[in-house]
Amino acid sequence: MGYTISEMAKILGISPSALRYYDKEGLLPYVERTKGGRRIFTDRDYEALMVIDCLKKSGLSIKEIKAFIEMSQKGDISIGERLELFCKRREMIQRQMEEAKAALALLDYKCWYYETAQAAGTEDIVRRMPIEEVPSVHRKAREMLEIGHRKDGLL
């Protein structure tokens, strides 16, 4: 089945101008056109656009995504290159997720910290609280705030 640019944009949740931009930048080499020049998107184009979106969300630039598209156009000879690209992106996203989890844990701790301080009317109650009295879910974050727990070997 074929989809117009407006239909595909709606399916993807992006603007038709974004699809035109992708096409102009060479990211959609397989999109067919009608005799009148209108783009007709297929299920295969949808799959390609989902991969483009994934690569974009993983931090690749349009130029880097275009390089991937060009690799894909080479066929089976570029499978190894494409595998390497996706493995590297996956590793990078996994690192970012770990960093985000650590940031979230610290934010959770600080929310608890200030809620507790506000209820007590002072931060002193939380600052002086022994680690054993800190809720277990927040202990690791609190420890991360103590310089003695650095893991980079600087201490």
C-alpha cells in the first residue's frame, strides 16, 4: 500500500517538511514518485524511516545517517560496517542510560532530602542523619555525594 507524504508524516508523528528534508538530504533514496512528482511511501519506507528516527535519537547527525544509508545501498558487502555502527550506538545508549539512572537516583535523593528538611524546618536534620537512617533506596546516592566514595582512583 502507498502513503502520501501527509499520511506517512501523521503515522510517524513528524511534519511533512521533515520528510521532505530527509528526502532532500538523500536519506530516502528508494521513495517512489507518481508521474506528477508526488512521493509515495511504502511499508519498506516506513521501516527505513523508523531506523532513521532511531539513529537520530541515538545521536547521529543527518550526515552520519546519510553515510549509513549509503552503506545500505552497497548491499551485503556492507553488513559488517552496519553491524559495527549499530553495536557502537547500542553501547553508547547503554552508557547514557546508566548515566541517566545515576542522575535520577541523585535527583530522587535530593527530593527526599529537601522534603525531609522542609518537614523538619532545617537541613541540619538530614545532614547529621547517620547513613543507616537514610532510606535504603537513597543510600547509594548519598554515598556518591561523599568524596571518599569516588571510583576514579583520585583518592
